[in-house]
Amino acid sequence: MSEITDVLIKALEAGGEVLMRHYAALDSIETKGSAKNLVTVADKQSEEAIKDVIWSHFPNHSILGEETGSHALRGSSDFRWIIDPLDGTTNYAHTMPLFAVSIGVEFKGEVVAGGVFNPYYKELFLAERGSGAALNGTPIRPSRNATLSQCLVVTGFPYDTPEVLQRCLSEIGKVLTHVHGVLRLGAAALDLCYVACGRLDVFWQRNLYPWDTAAGWLIVEEAGGKVTDFTGGQFSPFGNEVLATNGLVHEEFIQSFGNALR
Ligand code: IPD
Ligand code: CA
Ligand code: CA
């Protein structure tokens, strides 16, 4: 295992430890931007704990964290760590145990390692570019369902305007009749990992952020799945659309819904 992955695991565990310390023990819940967009002491302390681990090993690596933004203050490096210290804050705040720490590591703008850790279920999803993806050390691969009619799919809602949310609802209406079911779990990083390991077949969402998808993107691709935008174009964690599938139903999803989602 590379030194990067070793530190990645330590950082995920440090964040996870903070999350479990405050789990079901929050004194207050704040909001940021909109009344739906929650933030807790756990989000903030997790990000600090993660940054401490990264900078204690790599003082010149850049960091982009959801809660504290962009840090390239300690000298430049080709590495940038993209951190979601708590993905699934709404679940977490309600003691629903679907939440995770998500960290992607870029080298010269390419994600080379990624990890997503759910400390409640002790599930650690990891990928290194070119080396596959694993769940708690065991290699994972996506499902083999070859048609949408066999699929269990998941989507997510951004913290957004009523118009965007209406659009999300109408998208679900379109997809629902073609698949076994549509879920909304509330943690995008886990949605991606669940596609990677075959629990789910498709994940789509609009208006996510790089910290939601950087790690999960690599985990899906290294597991053997596919990630693009809604119409099959190159995916970017900095873009607006993510479509992740087991690979086998990717084209069918795009043909059936790609343009309708635009
Ligand atoms: C959110 C979750 C959710 C997704 C939202 C994200 P947060 O992240 O991943 O599933 O639908 O768009 O913002 O705020 O819990 O880190
Ligand atoms: Ca998130
Ligand atoms: Ca978050």
C-alpha cells in the first residue's frame, strides 16, 4: 500500500472517530445557506481532525475541505486532498446511521486515491488508481444486472431551489416505472460506493460538489463500473451531473432518460 493510502486511511479513521463521538449526542444543529442544509460540531471537528492527520504527514499538500474551503497555504505541492468530513449530515443529525467521511486525493489534477468510511457500520471503501477497489480489504465489483428492469437505483436531492427540487421529483417519476425501485439514501459518497459493490445498480444526481464525488468516482471506476454526466460525457467532480452505474445499464439509462434529465 502506498504512503498516500496509508495516510488516507488514518485521516478517514480520525474523521470517523469524531463522528462517532458526537453521534446521537448533539447539543445543537446549525444551518448554512438554507434551512435544509445542516451543519454540526461533528462536521467541523471531523474536518479539523482530518486536516491535522494530512498535514502532520504532508505539510505541503493542498486541501479542499467542504467546511473550511481551499488551503494551499503551506507551500505548493501537486497533491490536493478533497474532503467531505461528514457526508449525510441530515441523516447523522437524525441518528440515521447512513453517513460517511469521504476523501479523494488528486495528483496533478487527477484523482489517484479515494476512501469512503462509514464509522457506524465500520465499512471502509478504498481505491487506488490502477489497483482496483475494496471494501474492508476485500475486492469489490458492481452488479451484473444487464437491463434497467432488473435494477435498484438511487438518486439524491441537492439543497436547492424549489424549482430544482421539482425537477428532481419529476425525474424520479420518469425512472420509477422502469426499475425495481428508486431509493434516496441521503449520502452521495455512500450511493457511489453501493453502486461500486453491487448493492445498487445506478446512482444519478445533479448539483453535487467535488467533496461528494471525488472519492466515490474512483471507487466506482476501479471496481469496474462507469461514471459520466447524464448524457455520457466525461465526468468531472467539479461538474453538475453524476451518473454512476454498473457499466452494463449505462447506455440504456442514457438512452432512456439522459436527455429528459437535462
Ligand atoms: C449531501 C448528501 C446528499 C446529497 C446532497 C449532498 P452533505 O451532502 O450527499 O445525499 O443529496 O446533495 O449535499 O451535505 O450531507 O455533506
Ligand atoms: Ca456531502
Ligand atoms: Ca458534508
